[in-house]
Amino acid sequence: MKRLIVPAVLGWSLTVMMTFSVAAQANSLPDFTELVEDAAPGVVNISTTRILPSRRSPSFHGFSNEDIPEIFRHFFGDRIPMPPSDGAPGRRQERQSLGSGFVISDDGYVLTNAHVVEEADEILVRLNDRRELPAELIGSDPQTDVALLKVDADELPTLELGDSDDLKVGEWVAAIGSPFGFDYSVTAGIVSAINRTLPRDVYVPFIQTDVAINPGNSGGPLFNLEGEVVGINSQIFTRSGGFMGVSFAIPINVAMDVADQLREDGRVNRGWLGVMIQPVSRDLAESFGMDDAIGALIADLDPEGPAAEGGLRAGDVILEVNGEEVERSSVLPRLIGRVSPGMMSRSCCCVMAVRLLRKLLWEAGLTVRMKAVWPSVITKRAWVSALVKWMRKPASV
């Protein structure tokens, strides 16, 4: 009898322990229910309509252009005579698209992606309470894929904005949007990487996540566990056309900087150096005597650009901008882009070769000349107004 009791007790104990283990794991997972309840009213659905030019396909005795018998094409080629038009207008064609967005101020300003409202003739914002309001496009910035809309409404529910610079890899995040038109769908995941640079989006340090994002999610908010918006869901990497575990969001700090400029000026101003850059490889770093392969190597530059007029030359390696280290060449465009007109910062583009040269000359008991230059005002796209300290590497070094 005792032999039967012992195995039974052991089995019961194991069952209890496994139950408590599963419960503990469940308790350690994040609960998004409160977040969704609080945030959903500030998320909107955005539908756009693009009116295409009306076209009326001419026909030849009942045949469309594609169905004209080959015998006629043999004699007339592509210049087949057509009967006179009866003057009736063609059928109006419309192209519709769906996206998401969120309210950033109670007086009706809405943030979304630029590609959601691109070339739209009509923009309709649908709120959580099912009201549908026409929206005005205040401005859009294709470089960052951010657009600012305005609807005629007051006392709208708004979302709390967080600080995207505080995001950590591995942190839980959630998205609310309208994938495939299914309103207020919630998906969750973790931050897979930060400061991700994509080939055609050099001005945005993307947040990479594994949150499921699909068509219709674009423009919707990305939340941290505090219920704060830390990003705008923008795009996915896919080979199938659907979600494959890699999605990208625009940091909210970048988006709000753009939104503020769009609200004030209707456009975005960015700094411009006028250089072509390339990565600093390990071989190049060793040839320059650098300990690490960091910075951006100037391969070429506009002879009339700020960099040329400031004294920078091809072959220089830019290590810092405004005190921020240029770890990779892909970081430089967004650092320069953040230098807005009128910004009076003691900015410094430090050249590694000069640091090494200066050290060698100091060891030889010589001095090195330092020069400070104000770049001239450039109005081609945007211009840099920042103090640039520089020293150029002589051709002999």
C-alpha cells in the first residue's frame, strides 16, 4: 500500500509544480489589455481616394484596340483609323487605399505615413466613435515618410508620446492599426534592433520589430508597455508580399520633429554638406592608422557645397557631427539632416587623419594650424549654418 502512495504523491507534486510554473510564466508575460483600452480611441482609420483621368478606349467597329484583327494591322500598323468620337465623357476612375494614423492634439491634428496619403484627392479619417471626417493635408515629407493631417474637430482623444531614444532591444512593444481594413487590430512583439538604416531612407534611424504589420497598418502607432507612442509603423521586409517577421517603425522623436516643421512651414528643412561618402573598411582604417573602422570617408564633394567651402577634401574621414560620433557612414546623412537653418551650434566635423597628423607634429615639436569657417548659405535643398572646425590632411600624408 505504501509503495502505491509514494508514486501517487510524487505524481501529484509534479503536476502542482508544472501548474505553478505555467502560471508563473503567464504572469511574467505583458498584459496589453489596459493599454489597448486607453489607446484605441486615439487611433484612426485613414482612407484615401485618388481620381484618375477619365479615359475612353477607342474602338474600331466594335473591336477594342487589343482585339483588332491582324489583317487590319497588316495594312495600317498601329495607325488604324478610328471613327469620330460621340463626345461622351469616359467613366470616372477612382483608386482607393487604406491606412492608419493617430491623433496627436485634441484640436484635430493627425499623424500618419506620407505614402498613405500620397497623391490623394480625398482623405477621410474615421474615428473610434465611427465619425468620418474629411481631412486636410497640412504637409508630407517623403524623405521620412511622415504626413500631418488636420480634421475639423475639437476635444479629440489623443495619445501620449514617449521618448524613442529610450527604447532598448528586446523591449516589448505593441501596434494598433487596420490591417487589410480590419479596424483596431492589435499585434505585439519585441524590439529586434534600433537605429536601423534602410537603403532608400537615409534620414530615419528605424526601429526594427517582429510585430506583425500588414497592408493597412501603415501610419499606425507603435506603443511601449507604458502606453506611450514610440514609433509610427511604416514598412516591412518581405519576399512574399506579406509579413515575414521583420517590420520597421519611424521613431516618434523623428516624426514629431518633422510634424512640428510641417505645422509651422508646411515643409521640412535639412542640413546639406554636399559630399559623397563611403564606409570606412577595416583595410582603410588600418591604412589611416585608426584603431576602429568607424566614420564616413569623403569620396567626392560638390565644389560649390558647404563642405568644399569649409575646407573639407576627398579622403577626409568625418568622425563627429555636433558632438555625436559617426559610428557608420550611414549615420552621417541623418546627423547632417538634423542641422536646421539658423542652428548656431559649435558643430565640429573632426577628421581622423588630422588628429594623427597633429600628434606626429606635436611629437616633432611643431604646431598645427586650426581654422574655423562659417559655411555659406546654400539654398539648393537646405543649408547648413553651423560652425565647422576642420583640419585638412596634406596630400603627402
